[in-house]
Amino acid sequence: MLEEAPIAARSMAYTTARAVETGQDINRIRRAVSEAKKFITESCQKVLHNVMQVVGGIGYTNVFPLERISRDIRLASIWTATSEVMSMITAHEWYREFLGKEIHTRPRDHEVDAEEAFAEEEKIYE
């Protein structure tokens, strides 16, 4: 997987950039950007982890640039949004496309989600 990660990351970055430049659907662009950012940052973190395993504790000193790269990679994964947020955006846009409409067309009634939502003994007002 690590051998193919740089090629896949570069391809995702170029494909996403092309989608932005050609003015594709904004929802597809949001999904592509989220997928690319998450994949690229997580791939870089895996590569850095393997490098640190090889060099050991000296990687945390300023003898090699790994200490700075380590901080930069961590910052890249949280700067604009975390990987969890990127996953949420990707899922949201995928479902929007899958359903072919806006997901939140009306306010959600959370009370209906509970199995016993209409059981009066469950409702306590104090």
C-alpha cells in the first residue's frame, strides 16, 4: 500500500484540481476535496510513522528535518478540518448525490427517532 500511496495521492490531487478548474458541480468538488485531503494526509502520516520507526528517537531531535516534518504533517491533518470532518463531508455529499436531492429539506423531528417516542410515561417535564 505504501508504494502506491504517493501515486494515488498525486492522482487524487490532480483530479480534484481539474474538477475545481473546470467548474464541476460544487457538491462533487466538496466531496473530492474532502476525500483527497483525508487520503493524502493519512498517507503522509503512515509514511512518516514508518520513517520514524526506522530512525528511532533521533527523529524527534532537530538533527534531521523529521521533527519539523512531523509537526507539519500533524498540522496539515487538522488545519482546515480533521479527518473525521472530512469523512462526514464525504458521506454527506455522497448521500446527497445518491438521493438526488437536498438531504435537509425540512427540520428533523428527533423525537420520532426513539422507539417509544409517543409513550407518555417516557415524557417527564420538570
